[in-house]
Amino acid sequence: MPAPGGVGAAQPTRQLVMSSTATITFGLDVLRKASRIIAAQQQRLAGAGAVWQPGVREQLALDEVECWQIGYGLMRHSWRWASAKELETLAKLITELPLEAMPPSGALPVAMPPILAGALAGGLLPCLEGALRRARHAPKDGADSALLALLVSYGQQGGLWPLVARALAYGEPRQAAALVATLGKALRTFAVPLLKAGALSTGPSCPLAECTAALARQLLLDTVDWLEAAGVRGGPAAAAATAASPPQQQLVRLLLSCAVCEWHPPLCDLVSHYTTLMLSGQIDVQSAAYSRDVAAMSAFATLRNRWLPVLARRAERSEVEARAVPGCAAAGEGWRQLLLGSLGVVSALGASLAAAPRRGEGPHGARGFDSMGPLAEACCCVAAALPREVRAAAVEAGVRAAAVAGGGAAGSGAVGGPSGRARPGRGSGGPALLAAGWSLESARGLAAALRAKREEGTAVAAVALEAQLGQWVAGGGEEGSAGARSAVRALGRLPQIDRAARALPSDPADAQSMLRTCDNPACDNLSGESEADLTLLKADV
């Protein structure tokens, strides 16, 4: 037996040791050369066709996966040392995937795009999720925060939606669900709370919180745009063909159910928080100090008001479908519970209605964040889907408005909050505005603002809503909602809204089982690289 260290002894493995900056420079150089070699091989393979020797195509696919693994490995482990130029180069691994727009028919084919196969196998989904989780621990100037900012910019140009939608549809289910869960947890536990806490602050904002919220907003807005434009066309046969596609099923469960339920409530809560501050006079939307906040909140309000009609129509449809099956009435409650529970739509829309322009104020919304057309669509559809709850809110608004008028209170304004940015005056609120809610005056003001903007079709719907509120307040037809249904039928965009609603599953609860995450809504554990890797402990009851 050879002596230790002799001829037969095992030799130590040699390792190349480089500095942090040299690692990323060397890695990028390797990545560029590998990409050029693969591109040249792909061109030769396309030209040779069947003549090409067997096994080369499969080997090329493996080489592509390895190339993506190098790139995403650099992003995970070397990102913090990258310069601005290197940061942009690495981000192109995501932003320059040559994917076409989502299919206009609303149906995804069974086979994924070849370019996406290598990226998913190389770690695209864990890379995106890991950036969200790591950025939480370096929110001000971390490189992962910079990546999220680049993704938001890319999303605003329309490029992120085709990538994320396909990645969720074709990706490994646990990885795809983990990304949805992580973004939801990030919104719920730090992004939205930080944005709410900074509403009255004069200090600098948190870039990570803004980027996280903007990322979810852009993806949800792109989703509803696609659903309204595509949906499921061609009747029952087309619907059956769409449902038969496994990628389509996974996309519906993850993006159209889980993401809406996980991402939408905290974003709606953010809009409601700012609206309450505005109505109480602590924020003056006419002040230049709030111009950036107003632009951001207007975008979030538009997102909310685009989705609420779709969710309300889906809730109505699910209720009708459930009643048609004996003993299954409770099965259609999922979307309704979402609207009434975590979204709190009745009070949220009541506050937005209270902020709508009054007579003589013009069509631009002197106090609120909402565009009048989407707000009217949301109010009409919610009133039709939740008539009992909206009737109760309308009656309460009438009683409160009468009490305010009887007490002589006027909406003269309120002093500013601790930041000193809020000022009394034209944009301030007061008791009268806080009491308005689902009042006749609010609905009347909404209709007037729509007519001033020449949105006649939506104005007709708002007038029908006003008439329904009047009947409820007067006590006639307490259980009737014919006026609300008439308001919905008057909406010019009803076909697009219904097209999107039909694409949603009948109950969102079925998809929630895909999200392997803690049941505790206060859980803010974003340690590790993935939600799927966390050990779930039974919570104390």
C-alpha cells in the first residue's frame, strides 16, 4: 500500500480562485462565447434538417440548459458585485428572451416554446423568486432591488407579461406556485405596509416597496387586458379544447386564481388607505407635494376597477351555476367571499364614490384617484353581484349624510398630518365626504362627470345605478336589484368583462392548494431561496 503522499496517493482537486469582480467578468465572457456557439449550432441544425446525425439535437438542448444555468447562477451568486453595465447585461438573460405575444385565442399549446424550455430548466423561476426574497433584506440599494426595477421598466414596455405568463404555465408546478406565493407575501408583509407608512412622510420612499408593488400591478393589468381581448372564443367546443391544455389549466389556477387572490387584496388595501387619508383631509391631491403619489395611486385604482367588474361577474356566474346543482349552493361562494372579505369592495368603492367630482367641479376628479369610467363599471357590477350589501351601504350613507346635514357640518377641511404636506383647501375632506359613500349625490356626481367626458354609455349605467340606490334608500323593492342589473347591461364594455370572467374558474379555493405557504397572514418569513424549501410548522391556535 503506498505511503501517504506517495505515488499512489489521491491528489487534491485544483480550484481556480478569483476575486469577486473577476468572477462576474469571467462568467459573462464565458456566457457570451457559449451563446455564440449555441446560436451557430442552431443555425447549422436548422439548415441540415433530418441529415444531421442523431443525438445532436438532444445534446444541443442540454447545452442550452447549461448555458442558462451559468447565467442564472451568476445572477444568484455574483449579482451584488456587478457594475451597472454588468447588471444590465445579466438582466438581458430575462428581458431578451425572444417570446412572441400571448396567443389571441386565449389557448396555450401543449408544447412550450423551445427557447423557454432551456430557460426554465436552467432556473428562470427560482432566479426570479430568489431576487424577490433576497431584495427584502437589502431594500434600499441592493442589486436585487435594481433587478426588480429593470423588470418593472421591461414590464411597462409590454415584454414581461408574455414571459411570466408562459413561465407560470409551463414551469415546474412547485417552482411556479412558489413565485406566486413569494410575491404575494412580499406585497402583504413589507411592500404595501411600507408604502402605507410612508403616505404622510416627507422622507425618501423605499425603492424596493415601490418596485414590488409596481411589478404585481403590471402583471395583473396585463392579465386582465389579455383576458378581455382573448378569453375563450368559439362556444363550448373551443372552451373544452382550451381546458384540455395542461399549460392552460396551470395558468388559470396560478395566475387567474392564486395570483388574483394573493396579489390583489394588498394592492386594493393600499388604494383604500390613500383614499381614506384624502377624504379625511390629510392628503391634498391638488398639492404638488403629492403629484407622484397621486400618479401611482391612480394606476393602482385603475387596476382595482378593471378587475372588480370581472370578479363580480364571475361571482354572479358561480352563484347561478351552484344553484343549478341541488345541495351545492355553497360551492359558488368563493369569489363572493373574496369580494366581501379581503378585498372589502363595498366600503372601498364607497370611499372612491365619495371622492368623485361634485356638481361644478368638472370631470377630472378633484379629490380622488379614480378614473370615472372604470369606477362606474366597478360600482355597477358590484351592486348587481352584492345587492344586499350595497343596499345596506346606501341606506347607511343616506342616514349619515342626513345626520351631517342636520348637524351643520361642512367639508371645510382638516389639518395636515404629521408630515405637514397636507393642507386645508380645495382638496381636503371632512365629515360630509366621509359620510357620502354609496349616496345618491355620489352616484349623481359620477354620472355628471361621465357626461362631461362624453362617456355617454357609461353615464347611462351610472344613472341606472343612481335610480337603484334611490329605490333602496326610499325602502321600495328592498330585495330587488333590477336597476343594478339594468346598469350592468348598459355598460359598453360588458362583452369584454364577461369574456374575462368566463376564463376564471368557478371557485378560487381549488387552486389555493398549489400554494405551499404558511396559513398565517402575518408570516413574513422570506428567508432562503424559495418558498417551496421552507419547513412549514403547525401554527398555535
